[in-house]
Amino acid sequence: MKKAAENLLVERARTGDGIAFSELVTPLKNKIYWRALKAMKDPDEAEDITQETMIRAYTRLETFRGDSRFSSWLYTVASNCIRMRMRTIKRKGALRIDDNEFE
């Protein structure tokens, strides 16, 4: 997507245009999912992180300054979501049920 078209979509999305936001993020969702899956090794966690990334991007779109491509900014949001999820899991000492099974 050309920078001018991207900027127009960002401006429309900032005014609450959900279709414009969807046009910005839809082509990037799969990359974010696979990035999260590689980090978390759990498809459900990867799906949750992808969804959280989209929510955070939509609610914090005003923080996108336009210095870089929208995709770079969105990948940064996704990376932050992954790090926060990993930190939360580590802090809670989360164990899966099957981790505690005895043979």
C-alpha cells in the first residue's frame, strides 16, 4: 500500500471509520498471529494476542505519529502485547494442567 493511501486510511480510522481500520489491519493479521504463535507456542494464546493487538491499535491509533509505516507501528504494538502476555504468565507462575500430571 502506498504511503499516501495508508495515511488517508489512518486519518479515516482516527475518525472512527471501522472499514478504514479494517483495510489497514486485515493484510497484517496473519503475520501478527504467526509472530505470536512462534513466541507463545499456543494457538489460543496467539489468537488472543492477535485480537488484543487489534484492540490496542484501534484504541490507541492517535499515538501513531506517521514517522514509519503503519505496519511497523502495528508490529511494535503486537510485540508489546506478546511481551506483556509473557510477563503476566511468568508473574502468575502459570502452569498448565498437564504439567502436573503424574505417570
